[in-house]
Amino acid sequence: MSRSVDTLYRQWVMLSKIPRYPRRISAPELKNILSAEGYDIDMRTVQRDLIKLSASFPLNNDIEGKKHYWYWIEHATTQDLPGMEPITALAFQMAESYLSPILPHATLSLLNPYFNRAKEVLNNASTQLKGWPEKVAVIDKGPALIKPSINPDVQTAVYQALLEEKQLKGCYKKRHAEDATDYLIHPLGIVNRHNVIYLVCTLWDYTDIKQLALHRFVSADISSEPANLLSDFNLNDYVIKDHQFSYPLSSEPISLKILLDYEAVEHLYETPLTENQTLTTQEDHRILLEASITDTHELRWWLNGFGSSVEVLSPLSLREHFIHEIELMRIKYLS
């Protein structure tokens, strides 16, 4: 390999290892990374490369004592090799349209460089592609709730701790609590539910799993200590199989039987409630839906949404729950 090509590869590795602000990396840390990649160079060469690269790329550095910390400028456009194709740019535009209503600003800011790069590609493309953003719309179900505000520094610390499997020192204020409490947190996963981002974790030396909403963090700092991970924990099972974000009311599935007006059930032919559901037309033209499903608060909210278009037949405990709810509503509306 020629000297010029070797230098080009080395400098490209350097660029790929420099993080975006607010994260930073020191010249000695970069030297260690390059050594691990097989580049045996001295500190002077690293510093000279950084100065040269900062003249052509949106890099900046902070000086603390004798150390220089380098980073990509926060809103710098991404540098991609190979270049972003128009079809990829279209995918990013669609992703932005979908994600903007459901993700908090702090999360979207992490993706903005890619969205901006996609806009640049489309602006330099054909006339038809330039009009693409006006041809995509995303509709939310129900009223759009305003997303809670998340401290960007908190979100960065939480995500970094999760990715690096490190402990997190967090100051957290529970809902309705007057004061915040300090926690030692072991991150396990991130879940986005109805515009709220939750950190799934354990606390201190306990093994019971908790859900902490990111917008309730007052502060968060990543620790150098490794997190205590649960060997048998699987986030996908926790969310989907165990229904922990649907708030289960039973440990075993129930045999659900409900009668629905045809207009209410029509969409369930195309988007079933479960894979095992059956729909049977009755003599009164209502549709009997039968399915095996976990009884959760979310299921009951869903059934409530049908109003008078649904009648719960079984299990009996669920039917009695709705009879009780109807009686409470009757008292409130007719008293």
C-alpha cells in the first residue's frame, strides 16, 4: 500500500471514531484506537492529522489543561461513503415524517444530521424528487398528545450507559412526588410508548425490573462501573410476551368473547386483534369475536373505545367489570 493511500485510510478511520458533540474524544484515546487498528504512529502525527482534518471537515476541539478533546460540530452534515442515493434519501424523508410526531426533540436531534443530508440529496436531485416531502403524510390514531420534554444531557447519558453497559447515577422525580431521589441504575433497555420514552432497568443490587420515564429525570451521569445485567432478561419478551407495557391483569391468557356491531369490527378482518381470532356473523348481524389474549389495562381501554358498539360476553369477570363501569357512568351522567 502506498504511503498516500495508507495516510488516507488512517485519516478516514480517525474521522469515523470522532464522536458528535456533546461527546468528545482526546488525542491519546484516538492514538490508542488507531494502534488497535494496526496504525503505529506517534502522538505528534495524530495531532497533526487532527489539525489538518479540521481545516476541511466541521471538527472542533476543547482544550482542558494539556488535553485537546475533539468532536464533530453538533449540526454538521454527515459524511457518507458511498454517497447517499436518492432512494435512500427518500427513505430518510419518510422516516422523519413518521418519527417527528412520536419522538421527543432530544431524540430527533440525534437524527437531524441524517435528515439534513437527505434534504441536500433530494434538493440536488430531479424535480420530481424535490416535491417528495409534500407527498407523504402520517396520521396518528386519536388526539395527538404533546410530547414531554426530555433533558438532552440526560438522554445522552442514559443512551450511552445502555450502549456501553455501564451503571447510571440518576436523580429522578416520581409522578406526584415533591422531591427527587438519587438512584444507582443498571440499564436494560429503552421503550417508546405513546410518545413517552422509558428506561427499563434495575436499581442498586435489586433484581426486580423498573420502568423510569426519561422526562422525569432531573439529572443523569454515566458511571465507569459496569452495569449488573440480568442473564435471563430479554427486552422483546418483556414487552411483547409478558405484556409489561400493557399492564397485565392476569398471568394466563383469557378466552375473550365479544359481540361487535359490523361497522366497529370491519377493520379487524384486515388487522386482527390476535393471530388466533375468529369472527362469526350472528343472527342479529352482529359479529362474534373470539380470541385467546392476555387481560391487560390496554385491552380494557381498547374495548372501552367501542362504547355501545361492543358487548363483552366472557370471561364473566371481564363482563362484570364493564357492568360495574357502565353503572358508574350512568350515575355520573344521570345524577
